[in-house]
Amino acid sequence: MAKEKPEASTEPASTEGPSYFERRARATADLLKEKGVLSADETRNVKHGHDHGHDDVFEQLHANNPIDTTEHEHTLFEKQMLAIGNLLREKGIISTDEVRRKIDENEGVSPHQGSRVVARAWTDPEYKKRLFEDGIAAAEELGVDMSTANQLIAVENSDDVHHVVVCTLCSCYPRQLLGQPPDWYKSTNYRTRVVVDPRRVLKEMGLELPEPVEVRVVDSTAETRYLVLPRRPEGTEGWSEEQLAGLVTRNSMVGCSNALTPMQKEMMAD
Amino acid sequence: MSFRYKQGDRVRVLETLTLGHHIRSPQYLRGKDGVVADIRGSFKDPELLSFGKDGLPMANLYSIEFDLAHVWDDRPAPKGANKIYADIFEQWLEPR
């Protein structure tokens, strides 16, 4: 997919890569142009322009913005971008999730990064060993940017043990490998119920575990991020890493499903 | 930095009541017994970082294994073996 970089060069430069606001601003501008809501000129005006008189909305938005770690008082530019984003959401033109997905797209983060790690671990026992010893280093070996992670622990699902990951406190998630968490992962329903009756929640999500299987709910409460290594599906002997990666779904790396079987994959393609 | 607990030690999560956000010890595990499954390492203390402090001294972090039926002992136990693993900082643990 072709990616423009509209106005990126006119935004404040940073020596440490794009800031929260720069990323958000770029994604918002991209979306506005794609949707034909604003012309290039209008987009430029918005970025360099005027107070839109939505201070109250801005205040409210800021209060609900826990991932904004900006330390200085917001600049006019940042305020404008927040106010515009809020306006567009009010009008139903873009959603918060769309902006998040766009940020991921711009930065090339999707669950596929995690799928590559799993597929390599399935095919290379030495790599698998390194993954369990030092998850961050193993992911970096495959070119994944792990600079924002403190610790990555891989947990392995087998015929006897099944891991499922949750964050009961908020929405901690291995974003470097899987992108942004899906809505259900952040939902109160999932977060409160999976630690109480995991088998039932998994069944509702389509995964019925035999009673002898030990279920381990991993609550991601602190610095550690978890990647579930699902079982390698049967009938995949001799498959290439790339073929195998195509079986590794996002949910299987959170532990809410198994990896796809070759037949399931084939049916999806039809 | 020395770790107070080692793998296999029995511990209990403190029952201290807290208000507000940014505390990394989930309420549902307070007062519950568990076993040290692994030592995760030392990290800047997020409970200090979240209030604008520098996060020092560093805090020791452990993976604690809980029996799910024990955590929810006021409910009928779900079938099969069910465990909860949570990462708990040392300041939230006491020996059992």
C-alpha cells in the first residue's frame, strides 16, 4: 500500500524518533486526506492554523488520555491535533481505533511480527531456546524493534498445559510483536472473567480444553510482556517458516485459540 | 540487588488497601497465598514512576503462582487444574 508522508517535514523534528503527538498527528492527517474530509491545503492550515475553540472538549480528551506521556505543557499544535481528533470522532468520521491502527501501519507493527517469532521457534530448536532465555534479544534477531519493552517472556502451550494472557489492571500487551490489543482484550468482561473461569471464557471464544489440560492464566501486571507459543499444528511437517507463520493468528499468541490447522487456513482462503 | 525470595518460596500478597490507579498489585490477589515461580528481575518501581518520581530504588519483581480455586475460594471451583500467574513486586509480598 502506497504511503504518503504528508507534511511530515513541517512538523517539529525530534532526535528520538517521532513523539506521541507527531505519530498521532501524522496518522490523523493521513486518514483525513484518504477520506477526502480535508484537502491538502486544509490539512496544512489545521496543522499551522487557529484555535478551534474546543478547549472544553480538549480538557476532557486529555483527561482520558492515559498513554499521553508528554511532560511539558501542551503546545498549541498538540492542542489543535487533540481538538481536531475529538471533533472528527464526534462527527463519526474517524474512530480512536482507526487512529491506533494507522499508527501501527505507519510503524509496520502487526501481529505478523509475532507470527514470525513463533514460526522460527517451531522450526529452529536453537532459536526456541534463545527465545525462552531472552525474549527481547530473540525478537530483535528477527528485526523487531523491542526498544520500548522491558522484558518479553515466551510461554509454551502443549498437550498438557495451556497459557492464556490477560492484563487485569489495564491493557498491557506485547505491542511490539502484536500491534495494538483488540477491543475484547481491553474489555472489562474479558479482564474480570478470564481469571475467574478461564475454561468457560475460552470455550465462549471457541476453544474447548479437555479437563486434564492445566490452564495457566498469566496476568500481565507489571514490566513483563508475554508471548504465547501455540502448539505447532499437525500436518505441517516440512512446511517453510513463511507458510507456518500464516497459521499463527493473533489470538493464538494471546492463548485464546490454537494456531490454525492447514485445513482451517485453506478454508479461510476460499 | 539481593532478592528476598527464591523460587519455590511460599508468599502472601499484602492486604493493604489502596485507592486510585497505578498500583501494580491487583486487588483480587490481595491476601492470597502463592508460590514464587520465577524471579523476573529488578525494575524501576512503576508505582513511583506513575507519580512523577524517578522510580528509585529499583524494585524486585517475581512471577507468583496462585491456585485459582484458592484465589476464588468463595466460589465453586472450576473443573480441572487452573493456575494464575501474576507479576508481583517484592514490596507487596510477605513470607508464609
